[in-house]
Amino acid sequence: MAASPFHPELQSLARWLPRGVGRLWLVKLLRRLPIPAAKLPEGMTVQVHALDAIAVRVIGKPSEGEARPVILWIHGGGYVIGAAKQDDMICARLAKRLDAIVVSIDYRLAPEHPFPTPLEDCFAAYEFVQREAALLGVDPARLVIAGQSAGGGLAAALTLLVHDRQRPPPKLQLLIYPMLDDRTVLRSVDDGPHRLWDSSSNRLGWTCYLGREPGSADVSDHAAPARRSDASGLPPTWIGVGTCDLFHDEDLAYAERLRAAGVPVTLEVVEGAFHAFDVLVPKAEVSRRFFDSQVHAIEAALS
């Protein structure tokens, strides 16, 4: 019998998890499912602020006068599903561990709102934080841009956009198994170890987000950050991904491109971990270590 490719703490879960959401009808069904309210740690609150076209969820302890660091958080979902509410618990854990405020962005989704709309929604939230720092009780000079999966791709793209528009940079970009490269759909991939997000899901997500078939030569690096040729001048970066994640290769390639440009990079590769493993089993030791690595990276960037 062949050895399992999965981490020992993840093997039993991997047996029954689906490989992806490769059909648009399934995407529409998943959008209809209610998102249960998270039971947040004591003292944590959620406030919703409406912007022009979107809303942001502000998570943390009520302000006591001193401006706190701020994490601009972008949820995942392949650019086609998900909502900021789904990450309330993750955001609250970060806010508590770091004594920070987390601003979670409810950006609009593809295919109804393809690129650049979701990215511009994220930029609008970034501008909101800069403009309303006093209202939020945050110090915009201590800002981290973070995201998971497609949210990690948007976090990387937002960091590029902030740089290119010459706005104050974040102290760190925290990219959790980020979806960075539409050209991955052109590769022949063994989907055997992949869970929750496979090649067919990836093609669907990128096609919806770009509004056309992915992989063409003229895709903007603001849409697919892996296409960035010159990564110089970007802020320190943390990238985390599992070896059983479809995004493993593109994430390692992006880390190397950043390093080659002189960007400080911390790369956390989790042997035998599939996509979103830490969300599904947050109390497993492998997930705790992954989360701790993120917290330590933010602490180091803010110190």
C-alpha cells in the first residue's frame, strides 16, 4: 500500500473531503448557504461599516484611546464564493493575539464582478483605513495586508497596487496559500492529493475573475501577481502553503521572485497539508503551528 501523502493529523479528514467546486451551479448553491455567526472570544466585537459599494467588518476590542495596529484581511473563495463574515473567528483570534484591529473586506465577487472590481474594492477599504484611522482607533503606519487563498491573491495584488499608486506601504504582506497565477491552469497537474480546490475549480475561478480564458499573454499582474516581473520595493512578506495544495508551486515561485528582488521573505511550507487545512481543523497541532508562524511574522514586522 502506498504511503499517504497527507500529514498524520490530516489523513482521516482528507479521505472524505471533496476535491473542488468545478461547476458554476455548485458555486451558486454554495453562495446560498447561510454563514453561522461565530462565537467570538470574550471582549471581541464586530462593527460593520458601509463604504460606497461594499462593507467592512471591524473586529477587535473596543478602543481604549491608544491606536492599535491594523490588519486589512481579505477572505478566500476562489474569487467566486465566500464573504467576510466567514472569517470572523480567524480575525478575532488575530486581533486578540496581537492586540490589533482587523478590518475584513466584503469585496464583490466574480463572475458578476470580474477584475478589477474586487481589487478596487480592496483598495477602497485600504483608503478607508488610511482616511478613518482615528474613527477606527488604529495606527495606519502599522498596517498589515493579509488574506487566504483568493484573498491571498488579492492581498498580493493590493500590495502591488498600493506600491504602484505610491501610497504608504504595509509593514508586511501575509499571504496564506495565495492564489497568484492564472497560468497554473495550463499545467498538467496530478490532482490526487488536492482537496477543496483542484484544477477544474482553478480554471473556473480564474475564468470568472478574468472574464475570459486564463493563461493569455496580456493578463495584468494586478490580476495575477505571479506575473509581476519586477518585485523590487515591495514590503516584507510571509507566505504559507502545504505540499498537497494546488498553489504550492506557484507560491514557492513567487517567494523566490521576491527574494531575488531583495524582498525579505519568510516561507512556511507544511508537509502533507492540503488547501485550507487550518480552517477545517484549527485545533490540530499542525494548524496551531501554522497560525503561530503568522502571528510571529506580524509581531516581527510591527516591532
